[in-house]
Amino acid sequence: MSTQLEVLLDQTRDALIAGNFAVLSQLSAQVEVLADALPHVDRPTADRLRSKADRNARLLQAAMRGIKAARQRFKDISTASTLSTYDARGRREVILGPSGFDPRRV
């Protein structure tokens, strides 16, 4: 059973990296069922499972930060009267539009 749980944790990692959020809810439910039914395991197995679960938690937190940043960027773009771009060095540049400029139409 611990092997099945490890496989699910690895699939969860793959889904997080790929941004496949639709699959995550299914995998999450399966992980919960297996984790709840998991019998006592030896120390090395427990350490492996904990390591994979911690890795997935860090990936999920990073994904959530990315989603939050994207939402904020969309909000900034939709409410701005100017357009911001980035140069080759990653520095933000503001392009002032003409009067009546609507950045949503760019």
C-alpha cells in the first residue's frame, strides 16, 4: 500500500509541475484514502513518504504564489491606463498610451 501511495505522490508532483490542476483534486482524494488506510510502516518508508509529501507541499505553495501573481498582473493590466512591458534584462518599462488608450485592446 505504501508503494501505491508513493506512486500517487509522484503523480501529484507531476501534475503540479505540469499545472494540471484538474487532476490534482482526483489525486488528492486518492492520497487521502490511502494515507488514512496506511498501516504502520518502517522508518525508511515513513521518511520517504514524508519527504515526497513535503516536496509536494512546497510545489503547491509555489503554484499558489504563481496563481496569485498572475491574478494581480491581470488586475493591474485591466485597470491600468498605461501598458507595462519588460526589456531584455527583465526590467519593467511603462509605455504611456495616447488619450483614450485601452490596454485591453492591445
